[in-house]
Amino acid sequence: DQRALRWIRESAVDEILAHVTLESLDRAGNATRGFLTFLTMLGMTDGRRADHADHLDLVHTTEVFFTWYPREGQA
């Protein structure tokens, strides 16, 4: 979880591509859909690092939060 959080926070697409496979996503179980959603979001960030990233460790899961603020001139 911590490695995936860092990858998304830092927009580390090259590291994701180097380490994530269909098999590793399958082993991750129910977190896979959330991870893929965040990967889709990275496609809209122009490779920028998240302005805010946080997580909450719960009993059987980790809740994550990322924010990218609009830049000057962006709608």
C-alpha cells in the first residue's frame, strides 16, 4: 500500500509500469479497482505531483486521499 501511495503521490508512472502487472493486480484483490481509478486520474495531472496526499489505515483497508489543485490558466 505504501509503495502504491508514493507512486500516485509522486506521479511515478515509469515506476508503476516497471512493477505492476496483471498478475500483481490480481494478487492485490479488491484494491485493484481503486488503484486503477487513481492511475486514470494520473492521466489528467500532466505528470504533476499531488498537491496533497494522505491516508488512513483502517482494520482491513487503507483509505487514501489525493488532491491536485488547478494551475493558473486551467479551467
